[in-house]
Amino acid sequence: MELDLPEKRYYTIGEVAKAFEVNTSLLRYWEKEFKEIQPKKKTSGVRKYTPQDVQNIKLIYHLLKEKGMTIEGAKNQLKDFKSSEENKMDVLKKLERIKKELENLRDNL
């Protein structure tokens, strides 16, 4: 799904709802159901979504609307995705450490 959103630091709930062609009430519901969506709220209650929030909504939209998953199924999928991402980050950190050690060895030769 291609989104029609300009590059910004924050988006309003209306902008995000329009980009996904859903009601703002659905976004508020997903916000309650999925901890991955955490828009900043002003004291007046106005929600401001970050680009990361929009990416999370895009993934949730894909799981629920395009793949037809249930809320619980989408939650499980996100949990599995998150744990695999954490594993990838751990591997990347180890590889970076090994790379630095190898570069130090090369420089000492």
C-alpha cells in the first residue's frame, strides 16, 4: 500500500486516517488494542503520530485488512516479528564487534 503522506515529524489523526482510508475511530481503537501505536497526546487530547507510528499502523493495516487476520492473530504476528527483529539486532551487534576486532588485527599486522 502506497501512502500519500508528506515527510513530516508529526501527523494528525485526520491525515493518517485519510491516508489509510479508514475512520479516525478505527485508529483510536487500534491504539487501544496495539501497544505498537503510541501517538503523542497534547493536554487538549490532540493526537500526533510519528512516522514510526505510521509504519506500525501500515503493518497492522496490512495484517488486519489485507491479510484478513483477527486482532489476536495480528498481535501474535507482531510479537513474533518483534522478537525476530531483536534477534537480528543482536546478531548485527555481534557482527559489528567481530568486524572491529578483525580490523584491529589487520591494522596490527
